[in-house]
Amino acid sequence: MNAQTYLAYDYPLMSVFWSMLWFFLWIMWFVLLFRVIGDIFRDDGMSGWGKAGWLVLTVFLPFLGVFVYMIARGKNMGRREIAQAREQQKAFDSYIKKTAGVTERPSSVDELARLSEIRARGDITDEEFIKAKQLVLAGHGPAEGPGTDTASGSSGSSGSSGSGR
């Protein structure tokens, strides 16, 4: 056989596992390094000079810098990440609500004004108005009120009214 030819049996199975382990640890090291650098920039409580100092330490002495950072500031690193995730979720939710046209629940005054308009048009009777007003003042929405259809603002065809309590 030629000395330049390498076959599969020239690289034993244990060496393959050992190489995979080192490759995995190498990738994990870079993940940790980038998370630390991202946390340095994410921290609003740290001054600019503090950020510059930690960044210089992690870039020029990466192993020492990352390990010292994890010991000194590692506990708050998770808290900052959770806070950022919550802010992103809140921004995403508000964007979805704005895009979908969903508005917050109207106040009791708005609901009472709408009920008065419905009664003035003659869509609901005085008795239905009083029951719906009691529900609004009790903290329940007009959707649970008697005879009102929240989609169109008109009364239902049936005159039955249940308070749902």
C-alpha cells in the first residue's frame, strides 16, 4: 500500500469521538463568547468605559475575560436576557394588536354612552337598558349584557335576558 493513501481504518473510532467532542466544545466556546459580548452591550446599567473594559478583556484575553465575566456578572446576565425577551414580546404583541385593529376594552363611560345611544334609537327597551347598565357598572362587559350584539351594536331578536351569574 502507498503511504499517501489514508483509509478509514487509519483513523480509529475513538479518535472520531474525541475529534467530535473537541469540535463541539469549540463551537460551545464561541456561543458563550458571543453571549457574553452581547450581554456587555445589552447592559444599560454599565457605563461606556465599563463596557469598553469588559470588551477589551474578552477580546484580548478571551478565556480569562469570559470566565471572570461569568463569575462577576453571570447571575444578572440571565435576568437581562429575560427582561429583553419580555420587552420584545410586549412590542410584538402591541404590533399584532395594532396591525389586527384590536383595541383595548372600552371604559365603563364609553359602554354606558353606547348603551344610551342604542336605547335612544329604540333598539333596546328601558328594562334591557337598565339590566345592561347594571352589568356594566358591576364590571361585566356589554357582551354579557341582555339583548345587545357587540358586533353591530343592535339588540338581539330574542327578548330573553340572562345576566350570566
